[in-house]
Amino acid sequence: MIPQFQHEATTSFALWLDHHLTYKAQAFSNKEGDLYYTPDDRLPMYPENQNGFVSYNSEYKQWVYDADAQGAEIPKGVYIDAGGGKYEFYERGQCGLIIDFENGRILLEGAYFPNNYDKLRIKTSFSVKDINIYLTDDTEENLVIQNKYNVNSRTVPNYGQGIGLPPYQQVAPAAFVSMERTNNTPFAFGGEDLTHLYYRVVFFAENLYQLDGVMSLCSDTFNMGIINAGYEMHPLNEYGDLKDGAFSYSQTVSSLKSCGKLAPIMFIDEVKSSKISDRLSRTTNPDLYLGFVDFEVNQARFPRSQGPGPIYDMKPPANNPSPGPSPDTPDPTPTGIVPSGYAPSDPTPTGIAPSGYAPSDPTPTPEPEPTPEPTPTPEPTPTPEPEPGPTGTTPPVDKKNTILINGGVDNLISVVNGIYHINENSSEDNNFGLNTGVHYFNDVPENSPIAFYSDSNDVDIRYAGTKWAGKKQSILQSDAHYFWGDVVLEIAEPFSSITYESFNNDYMGGKSNIVYKSEALPHDDSYWNINFDKSQYTDNQLGTNELQDLDDTVEYVNSFVIGNLNRIKKYELFLVNGSEMGKTATSGGVLASAAWLSDSASLLINGDVLTPTKGQVYIDHIDSPNLASFEPRTGKSGLFFICLHEIIHTLGIASSTYNFLFNGSVLNNFITITLEEGAQYIGYNGVKAYNYLTNLNVNKAPMHTIEELYVSDHSKIGSKFTITSGPLTTSQINAGFIIHNNQWQDGGDFNVPIPAGTTEGQTFDYDVYIYGQGHTAEFEPDSPVFINSQKQIVLKDSLISPLISQPYFGDFDELILGMLSDIGWFVDYRKTII
């Protein structure tokens, strides 16, 4: 039997739901780990079958394969140590390599490894879905009561205890999709029916936050369109690998619209959700939270047309095209179904257009009785077409007034009655004309964070602000970052129009409201960049490739730094010899080192923020060839990421920058320390990003530090803090000291003498000197640290953590960009590498 409509529709619905969760909610976690030999008796296995496979499974399933999931690790191969003690990268197809995304594993042809097929050491990076998707015909009773599920947990990285998950085993958190029933009702003349499909999705969530999130996301899909992609477009083959080596849901459905075929549109007519409030601790293992979401999905179709196949041969009359809504966008006519052929801007007709009639054809009506001819009215003067903008697109029709804004000057943004005002001029009543250059918009309200984007895809703009509100999809369904406080907008080339909108998904008058005006003064100053000076590096021991990696890193920093609070356009960076920084080249030791250099305080300080303008960097020439030989990300070597780590230190994420004492004032006051919590970062943007990456809601982020008992002649670069001990116990009094526990360091504890005369139950203060606080926490604490009753999570894969190992990669993520924002940098949050 060839696939029928219900097969096509159900497959398309599940594919859309998977995309919607991973793209809209970013419901995935990036992982890096080992794969373990796990035989599979459903496949021809080596050595029983000389042409058979060997299977190596991870501790997690399912893996993300949709390239639309921004930031997701989608593996194209794995690292294999075949016995020589060295990992080598194997691409898909090499040695028969197959990547099974559904089961979280890889398959190899065993004949390539006849002597140690079951003892290979394999590791890779991948993204595991927060919510797995399964099509099922199981009863709800079996799903809820009888079945048991293992858990993919973002916060339990060692779930599998060193063994791979068995293939084909269903793993929670998960969504089980089942077709409950279907029926057809008449829709239009000519045999067109409306097919009603009723899907039930049973969600098993790891916690209440996750359950509420997916149910909210599903509820918001009311009136959303779904492309019925069909079997042909399903991305995975029978082994769970990508048919074409790569897959993008958005590009796939877009290709259906442009390949000459009619792309059928299903739309979500109703969504109902409910949940069981009590945890299923007595009936499931581990404990899970349960919710139900019922979808009614409809599609207009011709079920009785002749010919094979349920979809592409069902063509409506030639004069009656059905453009339909795009996927993941609300239906343009939420109050009812517009007859085929009517554009969203046309008034909804009172009846259904007969099949075969074009929208422009008048519906035949009885000829009316003649009436006296009315007095003719003069024809209105035609409105001239607007001139094309610089990019060849048509700019928006001007409003009542266009106000010119010159580059390089401060502009005030306020909100009045839900409308953005620029310099007290309403966006509802005015366009704003800008030229190229850098533009400053100050005092954006906290309750209306703003984002900018060009209405022309071929024109790129950059923007950033002092306070990051977060990342989410814009009204036009593209990822956007929103800022409040002082915001900078950089426009490098002429444009047609630019839209600005609020974090609350409201234009507030900003749709296409910035237009290009050559008569507005451009900002002629050069854009911010690093002046990279190598003249002080006289050792000349770095090779050509290593120097090129360093140059590439500098250019990448130029791509994400827009400027700083002090509006200084140049950053002086010097490549220096190891002796300049007290370093000696050794194999496997300190790979690189960097520091910022002091300058005139008037240039560095803005309020209580200090932003460096000079720095120096040293690279170990012995280790650098090995670092450069790895390529953990396409086109970027391990040395690139080491250099990026160091240049970030020169920009100010460093011990000497935090808690900087100047004229009696503390600048960059972002580090605190207590006995219970250890060292913590409290800068607004860094903490905001930490919460974004961990799904927590706390007001601090853990920091790696080196801590010592303070002495008056302390020579290290760092800061002194006063800590209060806990109430003293009898055993501590007898010992004469307490132990200061460095919470976020592997070791580093030290004894603190108890002052004479202190008795049991009393506390005392002592001074601690900390340094090395330019790194985020790398190690788990000796005991869990709770902030706001939430257990803190260590982001071990951050690029700014103190340790790095092969293949020399760490996440350049929102946490680092947020910490740079806190010390006065305007940075492009789109430029993450994860």
C-alpha cells in the first residue's frame, strides 16, 4: 500500500511538533560524551555477519538533527581512538559510519575494526532533545501506568553510569503523539472537503517548569499553519540517519512552496490542554509530570479525486490557487476560513466562492432593474508609486512627517500610551530618517526592551545595549535579542527600512519605521576595531599558521564588539614575548596568557564601570602547533578558541578588573563571597545569561577563584573580602581553627585561626584575598549551593572557565557576552559559538 493521507498528515504533524519545540522553545541541551559498545540483535551484527555493524550508544536519546535549532550541536562525525591512544575524526560514511539520531548512537561496519570492534573509544558532541517525540498507538493507560521511562536530564550528566542506552527504548521527557479519530465535512463546491484530524499528545515532563512550558507553547499554536510535507520529505532513513547529510525544516517546507507543486496546508483549529497536578511517584520511575494536549488539525482537500497518492495529485481548479499561511505563523484570518484564492487583505466574503471562480470574477447575480444614472463624481488623483530604496525594495509609505536623526548623537527613547517615542516624537505619527553609521538610543524603558532588524535580508545591522532582556522570536518569527537602558545601532550600508519592536511582541509604532535618508548626517567616525600590534613580539617562534589563527581571532572579536560606554573606537592589543608576562614556554602547561593594561582613568571609567582600552597577549609556541591541529568547529582551530579566551581577558573579564578600587570607590563591583556560597558573580547581564542557559531564576552565578588568608603584603592581583564564620562548635574551639572551604575550586581549602577569647556559638570575621576570578566555575562544590532555594549549576563547557582540554573548545555563549556587557561593552549577542 502506498502512503495515504492520514500517514502523510500524522508524519507531518509529528515533524512539525519536533521542529516547533527545538526551534521555538530551544528545547535541547548540548552534550559531549563517550559512546559505548551496545549490541543490537535487530541488525546484522559483526562478527556473526562479516558485513554487519557494530553499535556504539550514548547515554542520551534522541539527538537534534534540525539545523533550524540555533546553537544545537548536530554531529557530522565522531572522534575514534581505534587503539593507538589518539582520537581521530571520522566523517559520516567513513568506515561505514552512520549516525542514528533517533537512538542516540552511531553504527560502524565491523570489518574495518576486526581485532577490537567492541573496544573502540568513541566520543562526540551532540544536542539531546528536552522533549523526545514518539508516534504511538499505545493506550493512555499503558503510557501512564504500565510503561517505565528513563530520563534525559540536563542537570544529571552521569545518568547512564558509563553504559549506552539500549536502542528502541522510549526515553522521557517525551511527547507521545497518537491519532484519535478523523472525519470529513463538506467545505466547498466541486467536491472539496474539510478533513478534521484529532491528535492527542501526552507529555511526560521532568519537572513542572518543563510541563508548563510545553503546554503553553502548544496552546499558542492556535490558528497556526502546518505544511503537509509527506513521506518523501521525512529527513531520516531506516537507520535513523539524515538522508541527505543535513536537514532544515524551514528550508524543506520552503522548497515545497517553490518546487512547482501545491504545498498542502493544515491548520490548527483548536487546542485544549490539561494536566495531572500530582506527581506520578507511585506509578512511574523516575517521577514525571503528566499533561495532555488535544489538537484539532484541519486540511481542505479533494478526497474523491482520481489518481494515486493523497497529496500532490489533488489539484484545485487552475483559477483557484491556495497560497495558505507559512509554517509556524498564525493563520491570517483567525475568525474563519477564507475561501481559496482570497488574500488576507480582502474582506471576508459572506459565502464560499464556487469552485472554479477566480476572486476577481464577480459572482453572477440577477440583472437589476435599471435605475436613474447618478451624477458622476470626479476620479481621484492617482497616488504616485514610492521610489525604490537603496536596496531595490519599496520603502514604506511615509507617514505624516519624517524626522531626520543624525548619526553619532544621543537620542532619547520613551514609551507613551504603548507607543515608542524618539526624542518625544511619536512613532505612530512619524517616520525617522537615518543615514549610515552609529546611532545612540538612550533610556529605553525596562518594561519595553527593544530589538532592531532590517526589512531587507541582504542588509545587515548590528545593535546592542547596556541591559540584555533576553532572546526570543520576533513578530516575524526570527530570533532577536532585546535590550533596555542605552542601546547602540550600527548601520554599515544604505538600507530600505528598519523595524523596531518590543520584547512583548508589539511593534509599538516601529514597523518599517526607520527609513534611509541620505540628507541625514552620517556618523563618519570609524567603527570600533582592534589595532593588533606584533612589533613587541621579538621571539618570532610562532609559525605562520599560528599567527593566522591569532589574526582570525582578532577579526572575530571585531565582528561581535560594536563599541563601549566611553565611545573609544580603538583597542590597542600587543602580542608580547613570554618574558614580558613572566611566562616560560613549556609543553602542556599554561597555553597562553593575557592581561589588560592601565590607561588614563578618565578614558576607562564611566560611572561605576571600568572598561579597558589596552591589552597584551602571549601564546606558548611549543603548544600552539598542537592546538592549531584541532578543528573543533568548522574553520576554527583549537588555537583560535584559546586566543579568544585570552582576548576576552584583555577586554576586562579578569581578576584585576573586578572590584577595582579607585579614589575610594569600587568599580566593576561584580564579585561577592560568603562562607556558604563561595565566590559569586552578581553583574546584571551575566546573571541574566546564566539563568537563560541553566533555566534557573537566581541572582548570582558561581565563579572560580583562588582564595588565601589575607596578609598585609599580599602580592597577587586580586581583591580583599571580609567573611563571617559560622557559629563555632566545641571541636573547632578545641582545634583552634576553622577550615575555609573554597566552594568552586578543586581543593584550595585553608585553615583560619580562631581569635583568642572566642567561645562556642560565637562568630568572627576574617579577611580573604581572592584572585583568578576572571573565570566561571569549573568544579562542582563539595556540597550543593542553593540560591533562592534553587541548586546552582556549573556550566563546565564555558570558554571562560579556567581549564580546557582536547579538542580545545568551550562555549562562547551568552554568559560571556553578558559579562562583557556588564563592564561597558556593546556586543552582538548573535555571535555565539556553541
